Amino acid sequence: MLKLTAEAAVLFIVEQYLTIHIADATEQLVVKTLNDMHASALAMGGDYLPVMDRPATLFEYVRHYIDARFPDSGPYTDAFLTDAIRMVKEYYGH
């Protein structure tokens, strides 16, 4: 079975964000959709991801996900996450 790493999670989240964002939804709505979707999928497997209780940016959600799912990895600085998000967006032409 493949194990999701924090670095792969950033790629996965940003790819999903870009796919959903094509529909002209707001950043906050896309992030809420991702958070709800990820929390539900993880719950089906017996894992837990807190649902954010406020509107959030893509960066804030990536930080939330990494902190919640990979607390013993890293450290993943804000600069690292910002750069990783930017690289994925640039790769996909955004």
C-alpha cells in the first residue's frame, strides 16, 4: 500500500483545488469543499481530520492538513508550503 507523505499531500490538495476551482467557485468555498471531502474520506477509514470552523485560504488549509495529518514530520515552514503550492500551480499553468 502506498503511504501518503506530507509533500505528496501538498501536491494532492493543490491538484484537487485547481480541479474544483475551474468552476469559478470562490477560494473559501473550494477550501471548505476540500476540507469536508477529506474529513469524510478519512473518517470512513477510521482516521480524523478536523473540519475548519472558519473560511480559509488554500495556504491555510494546506497548513491545517499538514499539521493535523503529519504532526511528527517536518518541520514544514510557511515558506516551504508557500513555495510548494506555487510550484504546483505553476506546473499546471495557474
